[in-house]
Amino acid sequence: MASLAEWRLVAVGRIGSGPEAELFNRYNDRLRPKLGVIEIAEGRGSAGEIKRREADAILAAVPESAIAIALDLGATSPDSEAFSQRLSAWIDTAKPLAFIIGGAEGLERRVIERANHVLSLGAMTWPHMLVRVMLAEQLFRARAIATNHPYHRAGRP
């Protein structure tokens, strides 16, 4: 297996110190490597202006060499096993990974176009701070699947 390059989460908004932050940290502390978190200030103004300002900051925070993975409601939603396979393929490139979570207005088209991959955590709308938790848990689960760790149970009761 290739060495694990840097993993980064670029997310709009500040998570603070509430229960969402505690859950995110619980999973992030188990990840190797951990997600480095870059929080982008929420934009102000009209919806278009908010998306433009947030996109400028997001794009500045994603290294050119990184595989950018944008989370977007309109994308496909792989199951955990398929996500594990995708993550393993990304890891094998030895490039940094940058996961992107937009703000309340969503991601501007430029961010989607920059992304190497776009995925959804499901068709429902989730609070952005919970999306961080869900992403960290799915990253941990994906690595557990790849290493045959018993955390993931493929069969249903």
C-alpha cells in the first residue's frame, strides 16, 4: 500500500465546541492520517455573492496537487464498500486528499468543476456540521473495510 498523503477537510462554517465537534473529533482521532480542518468563513450578501466568496476561499485552500472530493447533494451516493474502494484508489495515488463541504447556499460551479470527484452522503439535506461527522465516520469505516477491521459489519441482522 502506498504511504498515506495528507488529508484535508475544507469546510464552510465554524464547528465550535458542541456535540457535533465532539463526535467529529471522536472519528477524526481514529483516522490515519487525521483530517486537517480548514474552516472557511461563511459568506455575506446575496446567495450568488455568498457562493462566490466561499468558492474563492475554498479554491484557495485546496492544493493544486490534491485530489479534490466535493460533497454535493446532486452527486451519486456510493455505499460504504464502494466508497472504501474509491478511497483506497485515491490513497494509492499518494496525492493529498481534500474533502470539500460547502455552506448553506451550496457549492459554486467553479468548486464542482475543480473537484476530481463529487459525492453525496444521501438524498436528504443534512446540517453542515453533521456532514463533517458523517464524512469522518465514513472515512474511518472505509479504512476499516479496507483492512478487514471488525468495525464494519457487511451483513444485516
